[in-house]
Amino acid sequence: MADKRLVIFDLDGTLVDTSEGIFDTARFTAMQLGIDADVPMERMRRFIGPPLDECFRIVYNLNDGQIRKAYPVYQARYRACGQFLGKVYDGIPQVLSALHGRGYLLAVGTLKNESVSLSLLGHFGLLDYFDVVHGDAEQGGRTKSDVLSLILSDLHLPPSDALLVGDSMHDQNGAAAVGVSFIAAAYGFGFPTRPATGSLVSAVIDNPLELLPLLPAL
């Protein structure tokens, strides 16, 4: 993949294990709305990856009116404490440092709220590695392909110059829609089974350090 100039990383489940904060915030929000917050963990794990409104529909079966009430509760709680409940995956700082040294542009493309993403990356000491960070808008509504397109526009690059590293079908589908190569992070949350390589998946990595042999110096 030496022809790529830009490596875009998803955030949740790819750079940082944010599951504890997301689950805590989701349960808090459900309780504030008077909804039973206890759901099986297999179902709760679906809160990681999709847009927030879709998460509430999938996990708690909320309707549009309930989601409108849930959104500000979730965002306020996550900003206050949820974003700090996480752990950077082993190897991520080394990978980012190495790729920067090899001449790659680095970006974050996430469906997490953009301002929260910037705060979270700063808290965990990762923000300075990245040339661009884009996430969901304050009012929501962006898709993964929207986010990737914003990154490419900011850096004035065609899709053929970029690849996305992510841990979910939302990442895979967004990359395909924009025409960006995709590397599946099987160590994350989003894939129910280990994905196979093929036309939509260039490679699969089981830990972040496995990315380095795939991306030689430019």
C-alpha cells in the first residue's frame, strides 16, 4: 500500500477502547428517560460504531421523539465524564509515531461528535499526531462517507490516495462509498466475526502494530 499518502483512523474501537464510557453514558441516558437500562451485553455492544440515533433505535428501540430527548442527555453526560473512561489500544502511539515518521498524513474520521472527539484525543495524548480530525456535526446527521469526504476535501486528496482503518461495517461501507481502501481492525467491536479480505477489505489486522508492515516509508 505504498501508493497511499493518507491513513484515516476510526476512533471508537480502533484508536481507543471507549466502551466503558459509551455503555455508562447509554445506561444513564436510558434511566433519565425512564427506560429499562439493562440490556444484554451483546446488544449493548451495538452502541459502538453506528450514528447515535441509530444506536438508540437498535439497542433501546427508541422512537424519533424519544431520540430527540435522549441526544442532549447523552451528549452532556459523555462530555462530563464518559469520554474520560477509556484506554488507548496497546501499540497505537508507536504506530502513529512511526507512520508520521514515514511521511504519511494522518487523520481521524469518526461518527462520534466532532468536538467531543477533539477533546477525547487531547485527553489521551493523541491529538497532535493528526493533520485533520472530523466527526459528526453538533446536530448529528453525518454519515461515514460524509466524514471521509470532508477529510479528503480538507487535504485536497483524491480517494485513491487514502485508506481507512476501522472496526465496523459502517467503516467498511463508508470507505467503499467514497472509494477509499479499507483495513479492518479485527481487535475492535464492530465486526460480529473476523472479516475476510476481498474487494472491500484490503487487509485485516488483529492488533495495531500489524499495520506497520503494510505501510512502508513513502
